[in-house]
Amino acid sequence: MKLDQARALLTGAAGGIGTEAAEALARRGARLLLVGRRAEPLDTLARALGQRHGRSAGALRPGELPPDIAWLAADITRPEDQARCAQAAEACGVDLLIHNAGQPAFGRFEALDAERLHALIAVNLLAPMQLSLALLPGLRRKPQAAIVAIGSALGRLGLPGHVAYGASKAGLRGFCEGLRRELADTPVRVQYLGPRAVATGFNSPAAEAHRIASGSRADPPAEVARALIALIERGEAERHLGFPERLAGPINAFLPTLLDGPLGRQARSLPAA
Ligand SMILES: NC(=O)c1ccc[n+]([C@@H]2O[C@H](COP(=O)([O-])OP(=O)(O)OC[C@H]3O[C@@H](n4cnc5c(N)ncnc54)[C@H](OP(=O)(O)O)[C@@H]3O)[C@@H](O)[C@H]2O)c1
């Protein structure tokens, strides 16, 4: 996809990866529709991008021409906000939908409750599926379009401490794989990016301590943004980041119990439920 001709709706735009992704997309000439729940950081980000890249920027207002860098405050789990996102996407001519908003759920599975589980699946899996459904009629009418999901290495490697989160990202990957094949004869590409841990405010101090104790590394969010741009520009179906995580995924798929011993031992350093 040619980004200098694209208009991207980016969810979770004011977060750690979102901010870097917005910057990288704007640098490539893409126009943006930044989405998140909080208006203030979105407005600050849009204005900063507008200034840096010499583009018009501001809130998306009904009946007015959308600025190049537009923003919309919306909770993507709420049906009424999903409808507002779809209307805004139509008004802006969105042809690139990037599912980046997400929430963590680090800790023992038994420490979670039903409400937390529901909220996690709602934002990490259900909302991307519902938003895709709402935007697909518009995306199908474009000469080129893409739906891109930011998943996780944990979407193809189940780990202690990340059981529910990993399940939400495995579901997201399955959604992308099926939809990619279902839309193969349309102008809409469906793509999935699987970063390993990323140094943003997403991970709690306890999750960080566990990651360090497990010997796994974290990438800077700018590296994820670079990978996202490469994925979109090259039209790749999937891209996975970091070694050995990139390798562990396929090994786990072929030999699902091979890593049970070493990875299972990571449960010992988890906080008690
Ligand atoms: N950091 C990591 O270690 C890591 C690793 C692999 C994958 N990922 C994935 O990368 C994505 C971005 O993560 P990040 O590290 O940038 O996290 P982050 O800094 O916490 O950003 C997450 C963003 O999601 C938005 N968000 C959360 N719930 C939302 C909702 N209901 N509606 C709309 N927006 C919502 C938040 O914005 P508001 O609060 O303003 O709504 C926030 O800007 C997530 O999908 C995450 O699962 C992260």
C-alpha cells in the first residue's frame, strides 16, 4: 500500500506504540484519524504532528472538511462509539484501519475475575472485529485498503502470567488469518504484526520484573512502528518481532509440548493469586 495516498484510522493513537506509529505514518505522508478515549493527548499529538509535518490538524467536526491529522475521542468497546468511528472513517475516506488499542492483564489467571476477563476480550478482540465489520463496506469500495492488527508474540506462544492476554491476541491472529483468506479476492488486505515486549507504559512494574526474571528483552516502540510501516508497504500477511520469540512461535506450532518444561517454570516467579 502506498502510504502517501492513504488515510489511516489508528486506535490507541496516544499510547506508546500508537504515538510512534502515528509519527511514522505521518512521515510517510499518510493522513490520519487518531482514535483513543482521552481527547487531550489526542489533540496534543495531532497538533504536534501537524506542526512537524506541515499538515492541518485538529478534532474531526461533523459537517466540516476533515483536517489531514484528525482525531476522535471514542471508546472502541462501546457500540455507539464504534458507529461514530465508522461515520468518521467514511467522512475521512479511511482506507487503512489499524487496530492498535489494547489492554494488558498480567498475573496468574486465577487472580482475574469474570468482569476483567470480559473487559479484556472486549477491547483486545471483540472491538477490532466489530470495528472491522463496521468499516468493511467502505474499505471494500477503495481501490486499495488494509486492516492491520497489532497482536503479540503471546498470540502464538502461551505463557504463564499472560494466559488471558495471550488468548485475546491468539484470537486476534485467528481473526486476521481467516479474514485475510476470506477477502483474498477483494482490494482489502488483512495483516497482523506480532511484537514481543515493548518499552511503553503498557506493562506494570510486576510484569516488567517478571519479564526481566524470564530473560526476555523489550524493544523500543519506534522499532515496532518501523516494522508496522514495512508490513503495510510490502503488503505482508504477518510479521513477528524479536529473537528468539520469532522462532519460538513456529516451533511451538509444530511441537506444542516441547517448550512446556522451560516455559512452565516461569510460573514459579509469578506473584501469588
Ligand atoms: N507494550 C508491550 O509490551 C506490547 C507488546 C506486544 C503488543 N502490544 C500491543 O500493542 C498495542 C499498543 O500497546 P502500547 O504498548 O502502546 O500500550 P499503551 O501505551 O498502554 O497504549 C494503549 C492505548 O490503547 C488505548 N485504549 C485502551 N483501551 C481503549 C478503548 N477501550 N478504546 C479506545 N482506546 C483504548 C489507550 O488510550 P486511552 O487510554 O486514551 O483510551 C492507549 O493509548 C496493544 O494492542 C498491545 O496489546 C504491546
